[in-house]
Amino acid sequence: MSTTTTIPIQIRVDKKTKEEANELFEELGTSMSGAVNMFLKQCVNTGSIPFRIRKPRPNKELLEAMEEAEQISRDPNTPKYETVEELMAALEAE
């Protein structure tokens, strides 16, 4: 029979992330410690980080701003400028 010795690990995480993660893990029936253990075991088992690392998706506010910019750019009544100088002159004229 083998015995397991647990060694405490300290990690730094911002308060909001910790709270949101704890809520999620509770809903999933585990704890922060259990989730970290699962993560570490999967790292060892796969020889890698067990998920794809990618850039964050844009938030709702950014997506809405992008959509608005797209609509403005398609509007035939939106002024168009060929150079920065033309734009600056129009802004100064306002």
C-alpha cells in the first residue's frame, strides 16, 4: 500500500477570479484544491497544458463597438477622407 504526502502550494490570483472559480468548482462538485489537482494530473498525463491557450475573446462592449463601426463605415452619409489632413481640416471646421 502506498502512502501519499500532500504538500501545500501557494498561488496568487486576484480576488474576483478566485471567487468566480470557487463558485464554478462548487457547482461542479469539487473544490479549488480538487480542481488544481485535476489540472496538475492532466498536465503530467498529457505532457502538456491540457487545454488550448488562446487570446481572450472580445467582450460584449467591444463586439458592439465593432458592429457600430462596421455600420458607420457602410453608411453612405458618413464622410470619407483620403488623408489625415482632410480629416483634421474637417474636424477643425466643426
